[in-house]
Amino acid sequence: MTGDLGSENRTPADKAIIRINSLSKNFGTIQAVDGVSLEIQAGEFFALLGPSGCGKTTLLRMLAGLETPSAGSIIIDGEDMSRVPANRRPVNTVFQSYAVFPHLSVLDNVGYGLKVTGIRAVEVRDRAEAALDLVKLEGYGARMPDQLSGGQRQRVALARALVKRPKVLLLDEPLSALDAKLREAMRHELVNLQETVGITFIIVTHDQEEALSMADRIAVMDRGCVRQVAPPAQLYEFPANRFVADFIGSVNLFEGIVSAVDGAEMTVQAALLAAPLRISQDKGFAPGTRVWVAIRPEKINMTKLGVGPALRLGDDNQVEGIVEEITYLGDFSTYHVRIARPTGLVKVAAANFDRATLRPFTWEDRVVLRWNSNSGVVLDS
Amino acid sequence: MKVRDNARRIQPGPLEYTRQAWMRMILLATFVFLYTPIATLVAFSFNDSRRNIVWRGFTTKYYEKALANDGLIEAFVNSLSIAFVSTFISIILGAMTAFMLWRFRFPLKPLYEGAVTLPIVIPEICMGVAMLVFFARIGWPTGLPWPLNLGQIAIAHVSFSFPFVAVVVRARLASFNPEIAEAARDLGAGEWAVMRDAVIPHMRPGLLAGGLLAFTLSLDDFVITFFTSGPESVTFPVKVYSMVRFSVTPEVNAASTVLVVITVTVTALALWIQNKQSSEARG
């Protein structure tokens, strides 16, 4: 099942361009990166996703050669690069601040990486111009950086990093300084660019939407550790642990004890819910295990009490509650539903199908929440 | 509503200081206070009188006299030579000091930082005496041929002017985005190329401003120079001082006016270069 979800993304050629082996970095007593091991395939669009301070930028800087690892190794295209300085790695970076040289023209900026390694001026010029075409900045070569908008400056940084045809392109929060509309356009453009040049892209971001929409695979990081590596859909639908479930999107987590296992289904007695949860599972938890059931808000069906099938007391996977809070978000609304015994909140998201019924639900409505047994994910960590 | 509009028109905004009469008066008074002595100096350099107290008519003969005064010209050439050499060395030393303070962390760094800026606050007279004692103690050779006889003065000047360069360049480096240097490195630049292509271009306005400061400080320094100059190595300010001890003639005024003109020209030139650079960068 998980394989099916993965295959809707492009399957990268099975060749690791980067192998990271139990890589660690500590600054004094702070463990920024803690024994990370990863394999990144050639031609992949890979994202490092995590909250700020999770070590994703430090990991990227170690790949670039701008930080020295405290332990572990980095192998790029079969060569151990752990101790190779940044200027001799087949890797280029697009920095968060773009770091365009303010005293050089656009063309000189883009050609810098070639010029500094001693390539002939004519070739530098040709290749720099070709790189500018690639990022749709043809004709901007003579301008100075402060004559450019933020978006254009970022294109210069991209062209400058791509002109050396690196084996891997590293992007450190490349879209965080752009406004919302431009950011969305740039997402598509980055994906197209990556397909055109065929270079492995590794992007660092704290924006899950960015990672989900662009990457072939995502590594979710937390406090220096990688918590899960998976394609976007798998990450969202089958999070490996509570951190990932909670970090990617919104989730309801019900803590409980496995009370019965019956083949592919099991029953969880959740402290929060009156009725037991019945869940499909393939992890083989034994009865008595302490687990968390994660259910996404949009996977919960909400109906007014008395409308639709009646609530039968003791039925599995349904619960009665009262709408406490409504957040209207245009395309859909989220509801916080207070459930009775003991008291707790469940998040429900519902698409706003019908314009006529502006508010299908209102505050203090008594509602019934239902979900399928295969909607939830059982986690034990 | 109308009343308020009127009131707004009369009452200047917070940034329109110069629209207030009393503010204009203060501005005017400041200019008068600052520039009257210099204007008087320049005006009386054209005074056709030996005593230089009463205006007796216009002449340029004291300029001719000053230009014909070999001792004065020699002192002037000495001053310029010392200023150029000490500025050059100060820029290099100051930039290196600033870079080290910005780039590295090492034990006792605050102490070192304080020690570097000490020559700025030490009274000049103490510096002068210290230099005199120092050169006498190490037995610095005297009676060397020109320009080597200016060595002590140049060294003394470097010692008090390079901290100024260091302070100015250090302040400039504070605004440097380290990602620029990292980008250069990432693109294949070694340590030297990073320095040449990323750090020094950013330092440049600081180097210019600091160098200018060092140049003018060296050119007009009297106290420290007085203690380190011998009979064969007289600088312009020291020479003017010795001339004034006999009498304040318009010749002194003329010589001083030339110095004012040179200083103003150099400053204007430096500002112009800096403006041109920043407007080129801006387009």
C-alpha cells in the first residue's frame, strides 16, 4: 500500500549520489546534528524538513563543506568528502540571503565560480549567459544586483550555483524571503528547472507545503535526528511517529491501549473516547501495547446529530460532540468539536462544497463524528 | 477642519528643522563660529602688511615669498612624504587588525581590542615623550640622508593613526554578510580569493575613510612629530610653529592656506570617489 503511494512520484534511478553515514555535529555542548544517516539518489529532489533549530541547515552546511563534521562521513559520488573544503567539492549552494556579490554585475556574479577556477574569459562569458537564459534572466547581465528585485536576485544566485554544473545543488530556505504568490510560482519553476538540468537538488525548508509540493522524498528532522524519510504522500498518510504526524499537517492523536487484535484489525481503547477505536493495522502490535492513533481532520466525517445514520451507543469509530470553534479558510473550514467523556477537543476539516449553505454547522451544534477503520494510523512512538 | 489645516501648514513637521527661524539662526551661528577663524586666516594671507593685524590692501606677494622659502618647501615635502608613507602602512596594518578582530576568536581578545585603540585616547604629549625615549633608548640612527631621516616620524605617525583605520574598518566589517564569503568559497575560491573578491570589496569604503583620516592626522600632527623630529627632519606644522615664534607674518598665513586647500581638496576627492562608487553600485 505504501509502495503505491510512493510511485506517483518520479522514481529516481537507483544510484546514491550522496551517502551520509552517522553524521554528527556539535557546537560546544549543543548537539546540532546527531548521528544522521541518509542516502540521496542521483537526480532526486530531496527536502530536509523540520522546525527551526532541528539541525537541517547544519546538515546542509556540512554537505557544502562550510561546517566540519564532529563525527561520521559524507560520501559524494563515491568519494569521501568529509574533510574536503567547500571550494573543492562538486556541490554548489543557493544561500538563504542569496549572497549575490554586490560589487559585481549580474554576468560577473554568475561567471564568478568559473573565473575563479581559471576558466578562459570567453568560455566564462558564454556559460554565464547560458545560465542566465536558463533562469530567464537573459539581457540582465550588465545590471548591478541592487537594480534587481528579490526574485531576480534569487535567480542570479541560482544561475551562479548551476553554472559550474555541480553534482548536487543545495538550497537553504530559498523561498522564505519571497512573497506568497511569487513563492508558489518559484516552486513550480524550481521543479521544472531541476527536471531540465537533471542535477540532484537538496532543499532545506521549514515549510511543509513547500517540501510536500516540490520534493520526491522528504527527510523530517527533529532535534538533530531524522525522524522519517519518505515520499510526500507516504509521509502524510503513513507518518512513522507522533512527531511526523503532528509536524506534517494537522492531526488528532488519541492515546490508548491495544485491547484486542483480530487479524488485520485491532481495537484500541482510547482514554479520550467512550467507544473503542477499530483500526486496520499491519504492524502486529500485541494487546496491552500503549499506542497513539493519528487521524487527520479531513478524514473525519461530521454530521448533525439526528441527520443521517443514527448514533448507536457503543459503536466503534464514532463519537458525539458539540461544535466549539469554527475557522473559515475559504476552500474549507476547520472545526473544533468538544467531545464529552472525559472532555477533549477533536479537529475536523470539511470542504465548503456548497455556497448556498454558508454555514452547514454552527456553534453549539450537536454533531456526530465518524471515520473509517483504515483512516487512522497507529503509532507507538 | 480648516483651522487645523492652517495650523499644520505653519507648524513644521518633525524633520523640517530648517524651516524654523531659531534653528536657522543656530545653524548660521555654528557656521560663523566654525569658519570665521579659517576665513580670517585665508583673507589675511592676502594682506599687504608685515604686522598682519590691520588690513592694508590686497597682495599675493606672501605666496611668492612662501614658495621661495626653501625651508618651508622642504618641510612641506617632508610632511607629504611622511603622510603618504604612514597612511599606506596604517591602511595595511589597520585593515589586518580589523580583519583579525572581526574574523577570529582568541583568548584575551577584549584586552587586545582595548590595547589597539589605546593610542586614540592616550594624550599626545605622553605619546610624544614615549616616542622620544623609545627612539633614544634603542639608539635609532640620526643624521641619515633624506628620506630615511623621516623614518622615526613615519613610525610614530603609523603608531597613532593605524588604530583609527582599524576602528573604521572594523565598523564597516560589522555589516558584512558572512554568506557572501561563504558563497565565494562555495564557488571555488580559496582563502586568498575569498579575501580579494568578497571581503576587501566590502572593506573598501572603510579603507578609504580610514586612510583619509590617517592622512590628515599625519599631515597636521604637531605634538608627537615635535618630539621625534630632528634638526634635519622638520615637518610643515613644526616649521610653521618655529616661524610663528619670530612673528606672525602673512607668509605663515599663506603657507597655512595652502595646507587648508590641500586638505579640503583631498577630502573632497575622497568623498567624490566614494560617492561615485556607491552610485555606480546603485546605477
